[in-house]
Amino acid sequence: MIFAMLQQWLKRRRQTRQRWQADARVLVEQDEVGAYYEAQRRAARARTLDQAGEFLHWAKVAAEVARISPHAEMDLATAQAIVDSETRHGTDIRD
């Protein structure tokens, strides 16, 4: 029983990892230079909308983009500006 539960957990974990890796590849294919910023934008939007699972997913996508793309821009000030913008827009949406 414990072995079956462990297998199920590993299967879900593998599927989750494959999802964020696939999303990272899609973003890189669409716009390699801006892929990291797009993942950060989606993470900030999910966080603003209280979607914890989606926030974690897109944060992992951003990390995966950083890992696989040598051409992705990753300026901290730009990423912070994106988060600030999404937070403002998300607050407007929720009001």
C-alpha cells in the first residue's frame, strides 16, 4: 500500500515537472529573450489572484527558462517592475 502511494506521488511529481518544463520550452520558442519576464508576469498575476498552485508553477517555469536559455534576459529591476505592474493591475481587477 505504501509502495503504491509512493508510486502515485512520483507519477504526479513527474507530470508536474514535465508541465513546467514544457511551458518553459514554449515560452523560449515564442520569445527567447523575453521568456523569463513572461514567466515572471504570469507568476505575479497568479499570486495577485491568490492562485498559489499557478504561482508556484510559473515561478518554476521562470527558473527553468533561466536554466535552459542562455539568451533570456533576467534583469532584477525589470522583473520587479513587471511584478509591480501586475500587482497594480491585479488589485484593479479584484476591486
